[in-house]
Amino acid sequence: MSFAYTADQLRHLVQFSLAEAKRIGGTDAAADVSESVGLSVSVRCGEIETIENNRDKSFGITVYQGQRRGHAASSDFSESAIATTVKAAYDIARFTAEDEFAGLPEEELLEMAPQDLDLYHPWKLSADKAVTLAKKAEAAAMDYDKHIRNSDGAGVSTETGQFIAANTRGFMGGYPYSRHSFSVSPIAQLKKGDNSTMQRDYWYSSARRSKDLADPKAVGIYAAQRALARLNARTIQTQQCPVLFEAPLAAGILGGFVQAVSGSALYRKSSFLLDSLGKPVFADHLSVHEDPFTTLGMGSSPFDEEGVKTQARQVVTDGILEGYFLSCYSARKLGMKTTGNAGGSHNLTLTSKHTQKADTLAGMVKKMHRGLLVTELMGQGVNYVTGDYSRGAFGFWVENGEIAYPVEEITIAGNLKDMLRSIVAVGNDTLARGTKITGSLLIEGMTLASGAVSE
């Protein structure tokens, strides 16, 4: 599947929209235009369930009338429709209350010469080939063990897109990108027909380049192993103990930190990490680095959603918070400078000075000695105002440095502020999930209780 528009055509559309905004009386404007094409297929028990082709496009314009701001969007790329959309944004701005913090970034902050980060690698994948790959992954799971008796399915997807963003202060940038993935969700069952013994798990692989995806057979086998390991799960008594978060879940802990130190939460005073700049927020052996310039990275970009230059930086050094995640608007509200994070973080990596070669997941289990290895979380029990954390969980009870048995229907509870300070180890089983990169995390102590939090 190819794009319907050339990059030059998209540039013309944003240039036209900005000129139109100025013509009708806007003092400033910012516009973006994008299109994406994709294919996704799903199979279940060897049969095709869905084949979807998508082709999407979007145009958005923000018009400023002094300190007033209006926004409108359209999926019609004709010049008449764009002119109408620009007028709608302008009319909204005229009747919106003034906001002293509204406005475009200053020119010196804008990225006028963005570098190529190698983010575009289209996959020439037919629907037939996608179905074959999905079936291969699912079959590998189903054939792995006789106790894999069913499947929630397997899927393959590929997407490519491109965008151009620009504003009336001279910024114009954009690039094409790609994302590819496949996943498998097998169901294990001890006795056929006995739903009480049924357990499901999954695994997936994603990358900018199709050649960087894991082998579909290997993904299927690993998903099957995860599902089988969950059989014969038990409950455990309420207690305090160490908790080891598997790497995919550790990325979620890192995401919770990002949310707490993002501009919108800070200026609204709805964060448990208010006024934390220059103060310890993690254990002193931990650091967090942000690198938006990683080639092929899922969180890579030479500029943020406002066109501001991104920057590689230390967000946390030896546990001390060195920077927030700010857009121009939130920075102005806080009396600070933007960090180039309008739209979110870019390739955050959590590291520990104590991590050793032996700190694989098995090594981390051994290091914990006794406690809970968490492999799945349920519910949304996180209060970012107070930091209170309570989630339903599935995992494995560990005794004497070895996995003893799977456990289910439990709740883990604590406070994110305390949890970040109580991380005693980071594994070298590093995994990238979205824009977060970390190994497994061992937290010194949390409360475990029988009974899971409802979704």
C-alpha cells in the first residue's frame, strides 16, 4: 500500500492553511496534516477472523487571535474544506477567553533542520502472507504442548504513515514512519472442558522494521510457555514482601513516574511528585535517560508536537530529579522552559549502577529469594494525586530463589512515591515497550492481599 499524497502535496496543504489563517485575521497559526495506511489480520484456531485494510487522513489547524486560541480539524483535504476548517478555528478563537500562556513556541526553540532518524521501513505484506504468519505463530503455540487446548487468536499488523507540521513562525517539518507487530494469545487447560483450570497468556513483538521482529514461531512458543506456567495457580495470604515486576510491567511503573512529573499534572497540582525538581525521587543507584535521537526507536523524533527541538538529557541522575516533561504551555504556566516534550516522552531508559551480567530474570528471582514475581496487572488502581497504588495481579510465588507456584486473585498495594525510592535492583533483561526501556524491577516491600481488584 502506498501513500495517496506526496510530501510536497502535504506541505502545500499546510502552507495554504497558514496563509489562509493570516488572511482572515489570525495573528498566528499552527497546522498539521497526516495520512496512514495499514493492514491487520487476526486468526483463531487456524481460521481467519478478520482482515482489515485502513487508510486514514487528518488535517488540524490551531489559530491564535492574540492570546485567544481555537482549534478545528477535518479529513477533507480539498482547499475549500481546509479554508472552512481554518475559518472554524478562527471563529472559535474569537469567542474564547484570553489565556496569557497560550501561543506558539519562540522561534529559537524550533527545529529548523530536523535529522533523519531512520523511522520509515515499509513492509510489503499481502493479506495472504500476513495470514500465513499469524497461523504460523498460533500453530507454534498450539503444537507446543497438549495442554494448549484453545486460543484467543494471533494477529499481524503493519502500518506506515507520514505527516507534515508547520507554523507561522517558520517551522516546517515531518517524516514518514512505520510500525509492525504480531502477537499470540494461547489458552492452557489441564482437563478438556474444565474451565476452572483454564489460563491464558500472550506475547508480542513490534519494531520499525519487519526484519527486526522476533521469529513468529518463537513468539508462539514463548506465549505457550507463559500460559502453561499459569496452570494450578493458588491464592496466598495477606502479607508484606518484596515484589519483582517483569520488564513489560516495569515499563508501566516508569510510565507512572512520567505522568507524575509531566507539566499538566504539575500546574494542576494533581501529582504526588509536586516540587520534586532537584530532590530524590528514585533510589540513589538509579538514573533515567531520555534519547529522542535513537535510530529506529519507537519514541524517536527530532522535534515534539509543537515543532520544538527535542534533546537527549538526564531526567534522573543517582535518584535526583533533574527535569520535568514540559510543553510550551505547561512550561509557561510553571514559569519554566519547555523540555521539548509536547506529546510525551522519547525513549526513556531506566538503569541501575548495581545491575550485573547475572541479573537476568532468573537472576533477579534468585536475588529476591522470597516474594512475588508479577507478570500481569489488572485494573486502574493508581491515584496520581496521592501516589496510592492498588492493582489486581497474577504472578508466581518465589521461595529460596526459585519459582514455587503460580498465584492468582491477589492485590498488590503501596504508594508510587515509596515504590520508586524502594527499587533495590534493575534486571539486565531489558525490554522496550513503547517509549519506555527497562529491565525487571525489584521493589523492597509491598502489601499483598488475597482478592483481585476489579477491572
